[in-house]
Amino acid sequence: MYNVMYNTRDFMPRMVRKQIYIQELHDRQLRRIAESRGISQAEVVRQAIDSQARGDGETGIVDPGAWQQAMAFMHSLQRPGTPVRAPQRWQRAELYSERLKRHGRDSD
């Protein structure tokens, strides 16, 4: 009788233990998702893997054309001989001093 009621080998696939490292932000998100769905954190991870394997997970790229255009622009800035930005010719203290004088305050 016990084998009939509690024999899970025929019903559940064999589980393999995995240990992963995630950022604290992901840990908080994982806990929140699991709690809101009433399932274990491991089940949330399994569902995310299944979703990605089916191809219905988000890639983060909403408009691939816009992404390609942005990447081309960024690469054009990196071409040899193209300055990305002008060299800094000011000191931070000078800017603060100028700002304080402009508003009628002393820098000291």
C-alpha cells in the first residue's frame, strides 16, 4: 500500500541539484515572484528555463531595427581617429567657484 501511495518515481521526473549564484536584486525578485505565485523558488527557476527553451521568453530587444541602428551609431563613434569626447580643460573646483560667484556667494 505504501509503495502505491508514495512511489513518486513513476510520476515525477528525476531532479538534479544545481547551485547557482545570482545578484541580490535577482534574489529579491525570485522571492517576490515565488511568494506571489505560491510556489517554490526552484519552481520559478524551472518555469523560467521552460519558457526560454520554448522561445517565448523576452529577449529585452523590443525593436531589432532600432537596436541595429543604435549599435551602428555606437560603432561609428569608436572608429579610429574619431574623438569620442573632447579632453577636459577645466577643474571641478573652478566650476563650483564660478557658480557660487554667479549666485552672489563666496567660494570660501
